[in-house]
Amino acid sequence: MAKCQKEDLNSDNGTELKASSVTSSVTSGYLQDLIGTIEQMLNDGILDKGNANALIVKINNAIKSVDKGNITASDGQLNAFINETEEFIDTGIIPVTEGQELINSAENAIMLADGFFMDTRDGYEYPVVLIGEQFWMAENLKTTMYQNGDLIGTTTPATLDLSGEDTPKYQWAYNGDEDNAVTMGRLYTYYAITDSRGVCPVGWHVPSDGEWTTLTNYLGVNAGSKLKETGTAHWPSPNAGATNETGFTAIPGGLRTFDGFFVNYPYYARYWSTTEVWSGVARGRSITSYSNGVQANMLEEKDGNSVRCIKD
């Protein structure tokens, strides 16, 4: 069972998970927004003062724990919050829709504090970041199967020409070398990433062009610099302006052309969106070693490109 290598966050007794200061700050801010949601429900008459305060106490306790770097205690408070909210739903104290909104936010906060989520298909733990109001994977997708467990096909050889296929649904490791998939993730055709069985983990999806635009508009000038991994461990020099201040950690994945060539590594990270321009062509985004920006592209749907999933 493959798992990403994460920094050892355990305390000396091996039981208490510790958060970094950056993770604590982001999680605390997210939880403060959750308190704001509960207060708005109180103002709107959805919750009475006693029940609202009971929930807010647990969120404040979670904030105190995460500010101390204690993820285990924070997760415990948030799970208690979820349990109480479920009781409120079951007893009619809070409507299902509003209650589920609170539960979803608490589950997101747990994931954010932990810094990762597990893809139940293969046990892989993907790091996750919050950018604006969007939760993104902080690694390229690596899976070889759809959500229902069906395998996503590949070709033999890896360089097989797909010109004669109408809607090829394939994935590859770059150059057909499985070692490359460990770091770079896999390259998928558009037909694979839009298959109704879903390539992203349950609760996640391949972003639309609009969701990419939301990301780049939020980041503003030099969005590519803010998304790129720093240094030259994966990017070649000059890796223009890279700060990775978002934690998105974009690295080059190259691409596979429909006629079987693996190209543009290590200069390009090129990502799919689900938005089709016309039959055979879809929108995507590129980040490069020599640019500070994020380029909008029109991509051949039979090509293989990287995927970053976004939370539903």
C-alpha cells in the first residue's frame, strides 16, 4: 500500500500529532469562519442561542488545540462537534441542509489540520492545501483506477500511436517508466478524466476551466510563481520566481502526445480541465520553468496530461 512520505509529526510519546505553524494558522482561520457560519445561523433563527453556543465551544476548543499544534486534540473536538450536529439533525433542531454544511466544514477542517487525505482506492495519502476557498491536491494524481475500482487502461507499448482511436481512455507513467509516477504522477487522456466512473477520489473531481480561473484570479499577478515548487530538485534553472507560497507544489510532469511521444519534461506542468472547447479539444493550464504565470491552453483530448483534483 503506497503512501506519501510525510514529516514525522508525532510527539515523544508517539501518540500526539503536532501541526506546523503554517498549518495551524490556516486551520484556525478556517475554523473562525465556521464560527461565523454558526453565528449567522443563530441570527437567522436556524439555531437557538444554547445550541449555537454548544457548537461554538467545541470549535473554540479545537482552535485552541490546533494553535498549540496538537492535531489529535483538535480532531477530537471536531469529531465531537460532528456527532453533536448529527444529533441536532436527527432530533430536528437543525435542518438537514444547514447541518450537513456544518459537518462538511468540520470534516474539511480535520483534513486541513492533518494536512492530507487518503485515497481509499489504494491507500495513498495526498497532501492537501486550501487556496482561497478551494481545497486542492498538493500532488499530481497517481491512480490507475476509477472510483469503482475499474482499471484505467494503458497502452503497450507506452508510445502507441492513438491517431486511429476515437475516444481513448488511457493513463501512463512518463516515458512508460513506473518510477516516474512516484513523483510526477500519471498522464491521462481527456476521455479518461471525464469518464463517468471518476478518476479523482470520492468527494473530489477534475477542475473545470472556471475553477482554474477562480484559482488564478485569487492569486493574481505571478500566479505560477506562487504555485511552483521552489528550487531545482525537479524544475530546471531558472525556475522563474518560484515561491510555492500556496503549498500547491507544482512540479513538471511533461506530457504525452496522441501519436506516442513523451515531451516537455522537465519544463512543463500541464493540467487538464473538464471544459471542452469543441470536439477533440479541451481547456487546460500550463506552468513552466521559465515563466511566472499560468498559461491557459487548448489541449488535444487524445494527449496525456497531469491532473490536480479539487474538492467537491
